[in-house]
Amino acid sequence: MISMTATLSADLDPRTADFLSRPRQMYVDGQWVESVSGRRFDTVDPATEQVITTVPHSGPEDVERAVRAARCNNRFGSRVR
């Protein structure tokens, strides 16, 4: 499991806090995936400057993987757009 560094405000709705506490990934080719490098970065609430979650730090390899998947799906008439 991915370790989360999130610091959540007590003012958040419990459903929002639950959503933000789960690992965030990229959706590529019908699957939730990490970045190729495995690197992540913090997403910060600009109002409080608190870390709310971490997300994959995508790079050129991730973009290439997503474009390749999109082109392949488009060739086969996928309805996902």
C-alpha cells in the first residue's frame, strides 16, 4: 500500500476526508496505475497550505503509455473518450 502524507483539516466532511486519504493513481488503458518512475508529489490546499493528498508524478514515459493506449483503443472503435 502507498503511504499517504496527507494532513486533513478537521473541517472536512468525513466522506471527503475518506476520499482524500486513499491513494491517487492515473487511469490509463482501463487500469489505475502508478507512474513509471514511482515518484509522487504532494497536492497542497492553497488556503491552508496543508498537504491534502499525494499523486503520481508522471513523466514522458507515462504520457507515451497513455497516448499508445488511446491510439490502440481508438483503432478498435472504443466508446471511451
